[in-house]
Amino acid sequence: MNPSRVLPVLLALTLVGASASPARTAESAPAETVIAVAGDIADTCLASSSSCVHPKTAKLVTDMNPVAVLTAGDNQYQSGTIAQYRKYYDTTWGKFKAITKPSPGNHEYNDKARGYKEYFGAVATPQGKTYYSHDIGNWHFVALDSNLPTGETSEQGRWLVDDLKRTTKGCIAAYWHHPFVSGASHGDQKVAEPLWRMLYAAGADVVFVGHDHSYERFKPLNPSRQVDEAKGIRSVVIGSGGASLYPVKPRPSTEKAYSKHGVMKLRITDTTYAWDHLGLDGKVLDSAGPYTCH
């Protein structure tokens, strides 16, 4: 550096350091960005009950201090009404509402998604639809609605293909409710198959889902549910956010599976991703990655 420029640079750095640090938002991405992920969250219980889990998973999110929270549906039981959202979800996970990028589950549709839309507002329906996309750093995230038609010729399918064509980001993740593959009671869901085909064709990296109340991560799979280390999409069933757990029986492509509550601490950089699944005591139950984006 030119010596004549040293003093101005040092002065500028001093002034920057003295100013208040900008608030982190869901759109910022430092070298390693932390994002919380979970589905099947708020049962109809309150923190005053020791058996109520969603206050405990909310504490995990608080402790990891994420820049964003992604939900994989069934955010509020049993019917996802606005009254239930306000009485239960809002008292715990509601503290992250400003940084939450939600997706709806089948329980939201017990109320035709009216409570879901009213509670989350425009962030959940930015273009009047319950599916949308957003970017964090070099990552393109797609929130989908597996309760609606998902075929390639459906409105959602046509939107998804166009959205994936338009993104310029180097890594792609998607999340919705119904699992493409699962070893728990709901099992493989046909509604997820078209979504997988479209994402696979676009070179997507990882998918997060719920519906089965368990934790299960899989090897990268192609649209035929065959292991594909080169181009396959990794996926995680992360329905461990607070609802009563389901037993899970590992599938041939399963890498890890168990029935324990917890929240995913997803860590992304511009080219990689990794995660820890944190149990209610804050300890790591499972770790995966880092993996390099396709």
C-alpha cells in the first residue's frame, strides 16, 4: 500500500469500528451463515406444561442465533387457525417471525391455510401464492407448497421451472412438507416426485421436509430414488420441531435416522453446506457435511 494512504485507511477503519454494527437480516451472508430448519412444530400446549416441546426447540433456535428460520410445514397444530397460531406458535417460535421463511403443511390446510396466511402475512405469499423463493448469499432457497398440485404442468410446477431457470446463484435448496423419501409412517409421498424431477434437472443440492415426526437424512438421490453421488439431491426429514414423534425404520438410502426432537443448525458458505441436528439439551445428535454444491 502507498504509505501516503495508510493514515486515511486507518482513520476510516477506526470510524467504521466505532459505528453501530448493522442488524443481521435474513438476506445477509457472512463467510459462514447459520440457518435454523425444522417442521411439525407447535403442538397445542404451552410452556407451563413440562411435556410441551416447542418452547424447548425455540430455545435451541435462540441459542444458535440464525439469520433465517425455515419451516417445513405443520408449523401449528391441529388446524393451523389464526387463534391457534396466536395462542401457541407465536408464544415460542413467534419471536423469530421477522426472519422466518415458512412453508405450509397439511395441518395448515385444515383451515384452508387461512390462519397461516394471516399469521405470516406477505412473507409467506409474496406474490399471492403459498410458494416462493428467496436468496441468502450465493444460495437460492425455494419454499414450496406440497398441498397444491405439483406436476410439471401445474401452476406451481411451471413457476418452479421458470424460477430455477432465472436464478444465478451457485447453490440451490428447497423445502416443503411431504417427503420424497422417508422411513417413518407416512413414507414416500408421490406428490413430491414431480418437484424432485424439476429440482434434479436444475442441479439442486439439498431438500428439507417434514410430515413424518422424526429425523432422517439420506444419501443423494435421483428422481427414481436411486443413489446418485454425482448429481443426486440430498434430503433430510426434519419433522422434529415439537409434535409427538413417530418411529422410523431406516431405508436402504438412509444415512442416519432416529425419533428425537430437535432443530437443524444449517451452516452455509458460498460453495458448501453442512449441518448439526441439535437435541433438546443443545447437544449434537447428528452431523453431516460439509458438502460442496453441484
